[in-house]
Amino acid sequence: MSSKQIDAEVNYYELLGVQVEATPKEIKKAYRLKALELHPDKNPSPDAGALFHTISQAYEVLLDDKAKASYDNVLKARLERVKKKTQMDSKRRAAQTELEERENQAKKAKMEQDQAEAKYYAELARIRAEGAKRREEWREQEMKAAEEEKIPEPTELDCALKIKWKRKKHTFTEEELEKLLNPIGKVDTIAIAEKKKGTALVVFKTVVDAHAVLTSKGTHPSLEPFEVIDWYTGKEPAMVTRMNEDRKRMQEAKKRADELASFGSPSLGKPLFASSNDNNGGGQSSFFKNLKIPSAKSSFSNAPSLSDKEYEAMTLMKLRQAERERMLEQIKREEA
């Protein structure tokens, strides 16, 4: 049936609405139904004639065994090509989809990285700004603290003492007062109160001189006639306050060091930190060899506003204060 024309682009089975395994009887039945539907005399559609011709061609091919076998081979090959093309298209689409997905993921990762970097640099800028602000605050606080700790220059009132005595027992002139006080502290001026007898304002050459007189009361015989010797303003000068604070810190440090040095082991009866090379326990351990009690100068050297002149004055006051304490201890021992 080579004379029968085969159109490989048309699926005759689908056109007639039958399966590939359809019998000749099923093919004839399907053809009759389609012929009734598409016959030009009964179907006004302009494509009815062409469709009718195609179903007639399909009918002839499918009922001829040789033509059907040839058509099946051609159709199978075409369907295989379509299948492969579909598979290739599917793979291509999958690859395209995967590529697009990777691109989207890369864009997303890039965007997240950019956002993270922007956030990092923003946080870094915030931390730097906050650090700069804190450093400025600390600098201002340090300047403020240094200003507060700054020892003001002594004024004339800082060098002045108020001295009182019983006027019924003693009548002092300015010259007599100066003669009594000068050996202890150099006097600058003296003013005896006119209305309030037994009271004098004494201005000394320096704060050191005034402090020497104040701290000598009770130990120096020349000051026995005076009942009260006090700072004229009622408040000790800043230099004296600083000296007393430093002296107190030094005493506390020495006390702690003495407590550590005297702390012994109950079982051995020798200092806890005694040197292992000293069998008698009398050697000084390396711990206490390295322990340093701050000296007067080292304690003052930490004060940013303490001048050499002020340091010298405070040292003199400390020496006189120490001498006064020594004399008081001696008096107590003699009285005991």
C-alpha cells in the first residue's frame, strides 16, 4: 500500500479517537462517527472538507496492515523525538531554574552581606563615637578632679591664728606676744581686739609658722598662758588638710605592713613569710623586702598641683607634727 500517503505529522489514532492497539472494527466505528461529524454536506465549517479528507486518509492507512506498520514506525520515531525534545526542554528548564535560583541566592547573599557590613560599620562608628564621648567625659572629669584637688595659694587668712588667754591672769601687748611666738613661728602682724579683751589675731609669715604654733600648744612652755589657739577662719588651710590626709594614709599603710610582718605561724612560731634560708626565723622574707611604705615625697608627688614650695612647707609641718607627737608621748611616759 505504498500508494497510500502518510502524513507523519498527524497522529491518526488521536484524530479518530482510538488507541494504538485498536482493532479494525473499532477503527471503522470511530471513522463512521467522525465522518458523520465532519462530512462537508453536514458540517458548514470551512475546515470540514480538509478534516474529512484527513480522517479518510487515516482510515485507509490504519486498515492497511503494511501502511499501518509503516505509519507506526514513523509515528514512533516522531514521538521519540518529541519525547527527547521534551526531556531536553525539561532539563534545560531545570538548569535554567537552577541557574536563576543560584543567581537569586547569590543576590540574596550579597544583599545580606552588604546589610551586615553596613550594620557593622554603623555599629563601629557608634562605638567609636561613644568611646570618644566617654574619653572626653573622662578627660573633663579628670580635669575637674584635678581642679578640685588643686591646692590654692595660701592667703593671709590661711596664715592667721586666733589666740585667747585669760585677761585676769595675763595682759599681753603686741610686742610681748611677738616675743613669745617668734621662736616657734615667725610673726608678721598682730592685732589685739579692743572690745573683746584677751583675744588677738596673729598673722604669721607662712602657713608653716602658723601650723608650728598651733601644733606646739600643750608641749611648748611659752604657749601655756593661752587657752585657745585655733585657725582664725575656723577651718584649716587646704595645705594642712592635704598633709593630714597623706599622713593618715601613710599611717594606715604602715599599720597594715606591721600587721602582716607580725602575723606568725602558730605551729612554727615564726613569721608566715619568713625566709626559708633563715633557720631562726629572724630573716626578712622577700615579700617584705619588696614591700615599700610610701614616703612623704612620693605621696605628695602624686598630687598634680603640688609645687616644690608647697612640698617643702608641708614637709616642715610634718616634721614638726612628728616632733610634737614624740614630745607628747614623752610627757605621757613621764607622767605615768
